[in-house]
Amino acid sequence: MRRVYCFGNEFLEEDSMAKKVAVSIQVEGFEFVPCDNPDALLDESGEIIIMDVVKGIHEVKVLDDISRIESGAISSSHDFDLGFFLRLMKELGKIEKIQVIALPMDGDEGEISNQVMDCLKRI
């Protein structure tokens, strides 16, 4: 079973989509793990799949180049820490591959869930 680590803050509407989607879908072979802190990734190695919101996109995308993840305004504690943590783990050789399922900050939850399921079938 492959894990998808779902980051976000359910108390901030613009940062809650990943956790909402995680409880509303099931995809065979995948387990959705809600995360509030990047420390949850410390014991992982090899490949990591993360689901989180990304500002400025309008449909679900899979990102595999973490160098493109920008640190912008920090609205919750994981915003800076997650990008930093991923780059550090990659640099240290702890993980080989990182895939980020990037979700829009707003939109129809059902449509976004369908797009996530399609993405996971291709991963």
C-alpha cells in the first residue's frame, strides 16, 4: 500500500482542500495519511507522495520537481517547513523521488476529487 501524505490546515478554508479530498475518496492501493507536520516524513525513504494545495492553479497537477516549489507568504507553519524539509531529504539522499499532487485552493471538491483519482491511477 502506497501512502499519500495530505498536508493542510482544516481551519483555514484556503489550505484545507487536501484533507477534505483525502476523506472523500478511496483509490485501491493508496492510503491517505493526514499530516500537520513534515516530521511525519522522517521515517520514509525511496518515494514520497504528498497532496497539498498550491496557490495559483485551477486544476490538479502532479509536480515532481521540488526545486520549483517556492516559499512565499507563510499562512501556516508547514508552508515553509514542508518545502524545506523535502529539499533537505532529497539532498541528503533520504528519498529518491517526490511527487506532489498539487490541488487548487478552491473549486468544486467533487471535481477535484475526481482529478486526484485520475492522477493516482497514473502514478
